[in-house]
Amino acid sequence: MDTIAAVSARRLGLNSLWLLLARVLTQGLTLVFVALVARRLGVAAFGQYAVMAALVFLGNTVTTFGADTLLIRETARAGGLTPLAPVALWLQLALSVLWIGSVIGIGFAFPAALPESRLPLIVYLLSLFPLAFYTVFSALLRAFERMELFLALNLFTALLQTLGAAILIRTQSDLLILCAWLSLTQGIAAVSGGWLCSRLEAFPALWRTARLAEVWALVRLAWPLAALTALALFSQRLSLLMLLPLAGDEAAGWYSAAARLVEGLKIGHYAVLGALLPTLSRRSSPEANRLFRASWAAMLALSIVLALALTLLADPIVTLLYGSHFAPAA
């Protein structure tokens, strides 16, 4: 029993390390990307972009419908690909159509609730379709505990969007170009994820039509996870979505700049939690409880240290990354 626990702890540690590297490197590149875009677009245009990004992020979360978590758990338990993968993909594609239509409908009914630039928003929303494939492929890589491939995929995607922004974005009039590039980047990332999954012999099984009964069964199984995740993320993004109609583009830009820094503090937590899910799915309850309690204590200690550090250094960090125009973000 002690040997099994030691092996589990080592595997959890290694998987956490891979996921931590994925988070650190991609978040680092994302921070460079955000700082670059903020400086070149300016406060107002960056505020519009931030709202568009929030809508796409929320859309991806809602349309995923908790199926990625179930896919990781069931694949890890089965030790191989399950019929859940293609069903999750078709469900996410269908929900993406509904989300895009809903956002566009809200834009017509309540124009002040969304950015004035409609075309960039629509172009960016189209990225939800390749994101559906990307989400399933990422979940499969994590389920098979191929965290090194997951790291490579995330790093490639972040590097691609950052390099493209550095080359293409020059002034605040380039918002449409930015959204088009981000959608194209997501398409390239989805193709790359499919190629990586083909090495796991998981790719061909996705290409089948899911029956309506299968999709409905997944909806019934996943809706508690979907509701919990969606409510948590809506509560985090609601302030940004309300700022645009209430206080304007600049306030949305300042808030988003600050929020990006706070989100960066969560990379360690996501790394541990991402590694825990497939590991705990294979363990007995006593062993799983011990691993979970130890991980929780470590994350709590990390939270305290990082929160204090960012609070004390808010002013110089904001000025260094975004420039003096973003000083209120501190």
C-alpha cells in the first residue's frame, strides 16, 4: 500500500510539474501578449477587446458544458478512449452555434451591452468552433496523462498568438486584424491538437455522428458540472461585462489589465488540480483523500504568498507591463 501511495504521489508530482510548466510558460506568453496588445491598442480599444475576449472565454466554458471534466475522468478510468469523446465534440459544436446566435441577438436588442465594433466580435466568436475540437483534444491528452504533449500544444498556441500580435498589431484601428488572427490561431491549434491525439490512436474515433440520445444522456450527466463552472466564471467576468455599458471602454480596459495579473497567480493551482483529476480517478477513497488534503494545504499557502506580493508591488508591475496610461489598474 505504501509503495502504491509513493508511486501515486510521484506520478501526481510529475504531472503537476508538466501542467505547471504549461501554465507558467503559456501564462507568461499570454502576459506578454496582453501587455503588447494593451500598449498598441490603447486603453479604450483594449477595453473593447477585453469584453470580446470575456465573451469568447465564457462561450467556450458554457459550450464545453462540463464534458471535458467527464471525458478526463471516464477516459482515465477506462484506460482508453470512450464513446464520450465524439458526443462531447458534437454537443460543444451545437452549443457554440447557440452561444454565437445569442450574443449577436443581445447586440441587436441591447446595443450598449456590447462593444461598438460588431465585426471584430463576430469574427472572434467564430473561434468557438475550432475551440470545440481543441477542448476535446486537450482533455484527451490530460486523460492519458500525456502532460508533455499538453504542454507543447499550449506553448505552441500561446507563442503563435503572441508572435502574430507583435507583427500585425500597430494601432487602435487593428482590432479587427487582432480578432481575425486569434480565430486563425485557434484553428491552427485545433489541427495541431488533432495531430497529437492521433499519436494516441484517439483521433479516428472522433469522426462519427453522435446520436441524439447520446447527446441527451451526456447533457443529463454533465449539467451539474456545467452549472457550477458557468456560475463561477460568470461571477468572475460579470464585473467586466457590466463595466462597458456603465463606465465605458477605458474603465473596462483598466479593470481587465488588473484582472489579467490576478489570474496569473492561479497557475500553480490549476497545475495541481489538472493533475489531480486523472490521478484521483484511479485511486481508492482513503488514498485520494490524503492526496487531496495535502494539495489543498499547499495551494492555500501559495495563495497567501502570491496575493501579498502582488498587492505590495501593484504600482510598479502595472506601469512596467502596460505603461502609465494604465496606472488606475493598480
